[in-house]
Amino acid sequence: MANETTLIIKNRAEKEKTIKNAIFALSGGKKALLIKGEGEEISTAVEIAEILKHRMYPSVEIANVSLGSRPFFNKGQGGNYNRKNRNNKNKKDLISKIEITLKMKSYI
């Protein structure tokens, strides 16, 4: 979407700041928000989406929820993803992620 703001949840301590940014974006004319969370922050992303949905009710709705995963890289690991796991090729370290799209309802 061209008129969309993306909010990436990095830690739970920034929850209130993220909610404020979302409210400012929606009040400023944005038609949609994309909220992204990975790993432990999936629950925070869902909580933020629900707070926005209920506080701005009935003008905000959950348009889409996308679930997935990606390879997990340690900081010291760099591009050598499976260096330690060469003997066990079936073992993969994955991190879960969620993307929640909120949009303003259109009343015609």
C-alpha cells in the first residue's frame, strides 16, 4: 500500500511510544498501518494491534495477519549460518514473525 506506515516492534519497553506513533499516523491521514514483531515481541505486536482496534473503534479494523519465520543469526555468526550444525543438516534455527495490517474503515 502506498499510504501505509510500518511500525517494527523491537522491545516491549517501547510499546507506549509505538501506540502513540500509530495514533499520530492514523490521525495524520494514513489509511493503513503495518505492525511487525519477531520472536518474543509477537505478543507485543498483537497487544498493540488490539489496543489500537479497541481505542479507535469503530474506525480501525484488522485487515490482514501474516505469520512466518526466518533464519536466526547470532551477532557473531555473520554469514556462516550453519557452521556449528554441519553434522546435523536437518537442524535449523528459526525465529517466528508476525505482520499485522490495520486499516481505517471506509464509510460510504
